[in-house]
Amino acid sequence: MNHYDAVIIGAGHNGLTNAAYLAKAGLDVLVVEKNDYIGGAAVSRELHEGWVYSSCSYVCSMMRQSLHRDLDLSRHGLMLVPYLGTINFADNGDTLSSYHSEEAAYNELKRISRHDADAMFRLQADLTRYSQVIRKTLLRTPPDPASFKPRDIHELLFLAKEFWSLGEKELYEYIRFFTLSAADFLDEYFETDIVKTSMAGAGIIGTALGVYSPGSSYILLHHVMGDVDGSIGAWGLARGGMGAISEAIASALKSYGGEIRTNAGVERVLVKGGKATGVVLENGDIISADIVVSNLDARRTFTKIMEKDDLPPGIYEKAQNYKIRGSSGKVNIALSGLPKFTNVPDNPYVNRGGQAFSGSMETMERAYDCWKRGTWSDDPFIESVIPSAWDPTVAPPGMHWMSNFIQYCPPELADGPWTPEKRDQFGQTVIDKIERYSPGFKDLIVHMEVRTPWEIEQEVGLTEGNIFQGELTIDQLLFNRPFPGFAQYRMPIKNMYMCGSSTHPGGGVSSACGANAAREILMDLRRPNTVPQDDCYDE
Amino acid sequence: MIVTMNSFDLATEKPKPSHFQPRLDELNIKEAWSAWNGYKFAEYYYEVEYEYFCVRNLCGTYDICPMQKYFISGADAERMLNRMVTRDVTKMKNGRVSYVLWCTDEGRLIDDGTIFRLGDEEFMLTCGSPSTAWLKKSCVGFDNLTIRDRSDDYAGLALQGPTSCAVLKKMGLTGIENAKPFTIHHFDFGGKPLMVSRTGFTGDLGYELWIDAEHAVEMWDALYAAGQDYGIHPFGEQATNMLRLEAGFIMPGYEFNEALKTVHFEFDQTPFELNLGWMVDFKKPHFNGRSALVEEARRGPKYTLTKLDIEGNKPADGSFIYNSKRCTTDIGYVTSAMWSPVVKSNIALAMIETPYLNGELWAEINYEKELRQFHKVARCKIQDAPFWSPERARLTPPSDF
């Protein structure tokens, strides 16, 4: 059959979530995927026998609990396991462990600075307060501030009420917070560089901003507002790798009768008389559909798979100017043993969780300077995690795999495009840096996958390899995401929608974009809503 | 007057060390101890949720030394047990384990436990509370048997979780992967007999290891050496309580009040009330509580223990259950409740008056936010299957993870 009620382009986790909700509501849906595997950036791949890499995204805290529960993803095989403790490594050899238990965390901070140990309580309270407001918007469609529709007014009032509930002083602080840099924000709390750097990494991950760039404080919040089972700020691993999330959603989708077709890249979205009518695949197949949903980023959707002439004036340009700069790389390493790090207690609760090689605030900023000059950072910020220390399914017993996220890595180099040689040099920079903190690390390496923004774009389809499908700065958040006037998942072409991280609430493996888009589609079709609107954590 | 206290006076006040105590002490870094049957017993070692996840994701050990272990042997052993418990012991083959209940003459539950059939005339009965007096009563009329209480000299350690079989293989227990659920296997552990049963209290893949107390630490060390690459970690009472609730298992002090310790009339429970009617075998000859249970089976239990999936995520600890959202008539009460991290559901066990099971069920949930008290009314859905029941718990041979 080549006609569907809805065709969804891209089997990333948001596309699958969108399709699952449409199928649950009784629609006949098809997800088309260009790769021969599903998952997009939430994927598990065995590139070396015995090791399963989460090639792109690697940890999870944004996944909406109410969607997980509603789609019964546990029954479909998904288990999210919280992991403990990240160690922060400073240039001078000092370390700071973020222990899971409050007493241990406090004692560790006190070792560095009594002042900062106390100040951490205030930071955590403030971040939790900020998080709780934002979290309430995650599963809601942003209001259109220029609309007089009752629903938009209602949603605007909802937002206003949530913000006003903070009290006058905190409201001022919050508004200011959105425009601050991570460094300025942290300066208001802490005295010591290592405590600041341990928090500042969250402000730059995935973003072409530095720790001193305005707007990076929101990125920090975006990274700490997730939770695992209601414990805000906690991070989890998907048992079996991040692909387990996509596989579970796909299984839910199939249980509702939905279909997935792999090796089915989309050449063009078909538009007739201002309405989307289906897609043409790269192999020439035509799939007609009443509704077309793009899970691709906004730039790719409007400049790669649509005819410029099919778009209303200005949209193509908006998409061209959509801020989606690639800034990160990923190095996945199979190891023959658990690496030991200098200056770290041999404590299974901390030295097996995560590592952040952040150096200092200045080192992080200098890493950003490299990106601006079109080179990869020679002393990069690396956020690592060793999932195999917690997940028995991703490496042989006693062996490990280490996920390394690197900030910064440009989508194109100043001296020309990426080549395999340059990619390998970039990888070498990363393992050289880790070796500094873990002598003998290189001897443990069994296999390595180095991914620059170029590889990420080629394989996953994220423009410039931007992990958020567009930067999370205030000009591209909430009712501005992806463009003002088009933040409610409906695109300028009739019957066409977007459901990826280019839409509210943005990047992260949350499934919220896909679910919110499904709610809007069902509303347009006058079908009963099947999508949860609220998360119940913070009631 | 100066009051002095010497250590002798306090000796009985102190919990006894477990047979694994030297190792437990090293691992219980939070010093979170309570006591069970006089033994020092860990509430948790590091963090409850962490230990819980070790069992669901890797594997964990749980000290069951404080469990009561009675060795009952002799020509009358089978007949005695068969008269005491509600299931048919004569159907048990050698080398099998059976979960059993025993009741008063009025059919009220005294305790639950497990019977290990070690031979034609040899059994081990394990249970949570000391039962010497009741066992003696149960022997009336049976002369050809002896009961040996080995609670203090036989060590038990549960190993539970998806990697548990892989750990035992690594430990050198050849063929353990062929052990089916509820079977017993004997191994030579450096010349000492080691008994392993595929049993547990977590609803997951798991085993229990049994050895003479003097070899307990040596066995622990061998197990932990084997488990190093499989995430082995101890778990305490609080994690156990989460795990057993997900599996839908009952716990004394939560779902039932032991009949012999119950003061108020019918404040104890019957097997039917606990939804364990399937464990009462009326086809076998007379057993304790039979006639009362026949009568109850006929008229139906007053209450029924029910698994609930409750909307929202606030655990319904101590909640009343009502038959309407208005909460005017209470029809039951929650016995155990939690947010289940693996099922991602707000789960509970509740005792509900049987006639109301077909109607609406609402729980009034109290919760706290920064010292302020709140309450909400949440709809409850009855769930028939256990909340957590992975295939690996039943598979033979199980996978390595």
C-alpha cells in the first residue's frame, strides 16, 4: 500500500514517538528512514564485535516519564538506570567528584572550599526552582503570543501564572538568568574555579557558545532540568544503549499497527496547491499521505527536501538563517579494562560513572576560541561516561566502553573540509588529553570510532552535526522555535508538520517534541487526544 | 551515685553479627543497620535506589542468615509438614523447593516460608519469624521425626539479578545454568557442601546459596571475586522491599499480621484474603485450618489483596481506598506502595473489601512538599499480573545478562 494517513520522515526517537501516538489514535502511519537502522541519534551500534556503542547521544535524563509510562516502554524493553558520580579534572591535577550522596558531596566540596560547599545548596535550590517552571512547559504546545485564540490566551496565562508564582524577586532573577553566561551565573555562587568548571560544562555542551557567552546559562539549565524517576538533575543510561529507547518506542509503534521502512531516504516532500500530499523516496517510490511530518531539523526540512517554490516567501531564508552550528564531536572507545584516573579514589561509586575533563574556565573558553578559528580544540572540554560499568549488555565482562563527547569541533575546518586524516588527528587530540589524566589509557584501546560534525551530519542527518537540531538560545526557544509564528508544529504548508528537536522543547532525548506534535495533528484532525499533557512530578 | 555500665550488661542488647558480618561491615559505608531476629541487618549499604537497580540491572546479594532454618527429618517428616501447611507436600519431588503457608485452625495465616525437599525424609523449612513453638505443636501425633533448628549455624545468601547465573558459572558451579526455578543443586565448594537453590524474593532471575556458617565468609569472597565483572553489590532491606513489591510478593508487617501475634479479632489474614487461594489444596487430607478455609472458599473472602496501578506518581503509602472520587465510604487500605522505577508506574498492594472490586477505586494520597502537607485523590486500576515479571526469571538456561 502506498497511501497512509500520515508519513513521518526520520525514525529518530521523536519521529517514532510522533508516529506511535498517531497510530495509537487509529491512524495508518508509516515512518521512513534513510539509514538501514532506526534511532537517529538515539542509537546503539555494534561496530566492533562484543561492544555496543551509543554512537551519538549517550545519557538520558529528559525522557518524559509520563510518555514512558503511557507508551508502556518498560514492557517494550526499556530500562533507564541512573548512574552515579562524575569526576571533574582540573588542569593543575586537582579533581572534584560529584558524589551522589549529599553528605559525601558536601564533604568533597568542603575539601575544595567551605564557602562553595555551602553555596552549592543555594545553587541547587535555584536551579531546581528554574527547572520546575520550564519542566511544566515541556509537554505543552507553546502559545502564540500574537494570537487571540482562546487556547493561546489560556496557555499564555498558564505561563504567566507559573512565572509569577516565583515571586517578584525571583521573576527578575529568572528573566535575567536567560540572558546570562554560564560563567557570570556561576560567579554569583562560587569562589573556586574547579567548582565553577564542574558546573559550567553543562552550559556549552552541544552549543557553539563559550562559558562566557551570554545565553549559555540556559543551556546549563537545559542539561540539569532532566531527572531519573523524579530526582531532578540525575542522569541515567538506557540499558542496552540509547538505541534501546528508539527500539522500545518502535515496538510500541508496531503494537499500535504502525509501520517503519528503513533504507528509505526522502528525496522530496510532494506539495500540491499549497498542501503536502506525500513524499518521493530517493529510490523514486511515491508514498502519498494525508499528512506529512518531518522529524528532520528545520534547515534540512526546508532547504533539502522541499522545493523552494513550494514554500511561502521568506521561509527558505528563515531556514537558511536558522542557527544550527555544529560544535561537537564524539569519540567512542572500546577498552580492554577499566581505566584508572590519577588523583581519584578507587571508589566504585565515583570512579566508574562519568568524567569531565574541563581544565579550568579559561581552558574551556580557549577551547571555544579554536572553534571560532575553524579548528578543533587543541585542549578540548571532554565529557565522558563509561556505560559498561553499569550496563552489562554493552561490553564483554571485564571490558568497557567509554563515550567521549568533545566540545568543540567545527563542522568545517578553516583550511578546508574534513578528511579521514584530519578526523584521526582530532581523535588523537582527545585520547592524548585523556592519557594525561589516566596514564596507560591508550594501551587499553581496542577499537575507536571518531565522529566529527561531518560524520554526524552524513550518518544521522543533523545539519552541521548540531545535536540539538538548532541552538537552544532564547531567540530559538519556546514560541520562537524553530521560527516565530511556526512554533506550534504546523508548518507553512498545509498538512505538513514538524516533530523533531527543532521544535519546542528542543534537543535531548525527551520524546516531548514528537508527542506535542502528535497532539496538534490529532487536534487538526478532530480526533480525541491520546497524548499526555502533563508530567506529574512537580505537583 | 555513679552508675556504671559494663559491656557484659549490654551484650544482649547488641544485635548478633551475621555470618557474613566482616564483609558486610566493610560494605555498609552508611552504617545503616537495623536488626532481624536478633541479627545485625542492613537497611541499605550505600543507597536504596542504587541497590535496587543493581538487582534489576546487574546482580546483588542479600544476607538471609537471620531467616529461620529448620531441618525436619524422619519417617513422619512429610506427613507432619503436610498437615501443617496448606499445599500438598507429598507432590514435592526431591530437590525441589515450594513456597508454603501455614494457618491456625481458624484459617488465619501464621507465616509463609519455603520448604526445601532434600530427600524422602529430609526437609528444610525456612521462614521469617521463629516458629519453634508452632512446629512443636504441629508435631503432635508424629513421633518419627526430629527438628533441628539450624538458624544460627547455617548461612544463607541470596544472589539476585540478571547477571546472577553468569556469576555462579564464573564461580565454578558447573551446570548451574541448567537449574530450573524452584530446584536445589549441590556443589563441592573446596571440600565443603554448598547448596544452591534457584529461588528468591525479587521476582527476577536469582539464586540462594546455603553453606555451613563457618565457611560463610570464604563463600562470600569466592562469590564476590567471581562477580566483580558482573556488578555484584549487596542490597539491604529497603531495596528488598521495593523488589518484592514489584514482584507482587507479600511481606509480614505489611500485607499480613502474623496470626499468632494478632490481638484484634480477624485483624490477621487468610490465604484467600491475600489472593493466595491457589496455594490452598483441598484435595489433600486434613491440614491445619482446612475446615475454616473450606467455609471461606465457599462464601468468598471479606477482603482481597489487590495490585493497583495508581495515576500520578505520588506513592499511596497508608492511603485509604474509596469507591468514588468523593471519598465518602472507605472500602480498603493500601498495604505497600511505591513509584516503580523499572515499570514506570505508581504501584501498590491494597486490601479491598471483595464486593467493591468491580467498581471504581480511588486512593486518597497524602504527600509532603517542603514540610507542607498536601493530598490528592487518584484513580486506581486493578492489575492482575505481577508488576515486574521478566522472561529471564523463568528461562532455563538464562542468558548472561
